[in-house]
Amino acid sequence: MASSAISSRDSGNSSQISLKSVREALIRLEDSIVFSLIERARHPYNAPAYDRLYLKSSGSSLAELFVKEAEHLHAKAGRYENPEEVPFFPEDLPSPLVPSYNYPQVLHPAGASVNITKTIWNMYFNELLPLFTAEGDDGNYASTLASDLVCLQAISRRIHYGKFVAEVKFRDAPLDYSSAINNKDKDALMRMLTFERVEEMVKRRVEKKAMIFGQEVTIEDKEDDNVDCKVNPSVVSRLYGDWIIPLTKLVEVDYLLRRLE
């Protein structure tokens, strides 16, 4: 799991979170996302795992059932007590079986509930997955869905970190943000949160990581400009450019609109 922007030593002291610590967490999450995509690409698309008709009487796809059951287990272990974790199916999750941990109260209570997992779910299965998996069906649905779950969790965590980014930016310039918040001016907030140069740098960095992490490494490796990668680096760049970065900013705006409640 990628390192957190808030650590145990920060517990009870929310003032210690900084934009630097959040950025470092976001950069480490890039590694998690790239590696999770590489692992998922080991299997073909495996369409039956996502077909609601495959299980006939259940009314749900195998993917939905898999993620729901996994989240029930994770909830019992206390995963969703962590403000950085957001479940895809928050309805009827069981209470933790472990003692509560005193996580730092970094986020504003009204904004902490921002959740766009439905959007992430649809993006991942309907748009992203076909871009980096081969056509076909190898029958390994359990392994496939286990990889899907890791991808979903890493991408969701990265996007929902927007709440922490927004909180830190608000603390750095509360007067600037308060005006736009009071006016419910989403466009102004989006402009304040957009830094195109940084976004381009992030897209180039994740593309390079996909190229490096996805190579087959042998002792006899030689310099070769035509290296085959396990996941096309341009797909990872597109994932960030078309979805992760825009959805993160959407989370930031939604959070900030609730920040003064």
C-alpha cells in the first residue's frame, strides 16, 4: 500500500499535514497504479466476469459480487475507518471487529463524505479496461477480479486524495478560496486548482514509469528503443490526462464547496 499523507505521529495534530506530504503520497500512488495495471494486463479482458447475465439469477456481475464481498471483509478489518479509503459499495458495510484507531482529523466533516466511486467504477470497466487488456477469455476470473480490485482501489485512492489536496490549499489561502466558495463559483474554483504545467509533468512522469516498470529485464539487456512494455505507456498517460487528473479536481471542487458548512 502506498504511504499515507498522514502518519501515526500526526495523530491528533491535523496541522502537520502539508502540500508536500500530500504530493509525496500522490507520487507514490503512481507506482501502485502502474504496477496494478501491469498485473491486470497478465489476463485478457475476460468479459464474462463483468456480464450481469453470466450468473443468471444473481442480478449482479461477478465483478460486483467480488468487490462487495472483499469490501465487507476489509470493513471488518477497519479499512474504511481510514479517511483516505473510500468504499465502492458503502451500503450495509459491517462494523470493524478491531479497536478504533485515532486517525488525525484532517478533513472538514462536511467534505469528508465526498465519494465519486460510481464514476470511477464506470470509467474503469467501460473505458479504461478495454484499452490495456487483450481480447479473449482465459477463464481465470478470480485472479482477474483480484487484480481489478487492486486497480480500482489504487485509482480511487489517488482520485479521492483530492480532498486532502483541497484542504491543504484552502488552509494556505482561505480568503481566496472562501470568496469562490461563498459564491458557489465552481468555474473559479476549477481555475484556482488547475496548473497545466504540473499536469503535463505528471502525465510525462507516469508514462515514463510505465515504460520502465513494464519492461522485461534480463542480465543481457541492451539499449533498445523498441522495447515492448506490459502496459502501453501512452495508456497510462491517458488514464491520468483524461480521468485521474480531471476527477481529482472534481473531488477538490466538491470538497471545497462544502468546506465552509
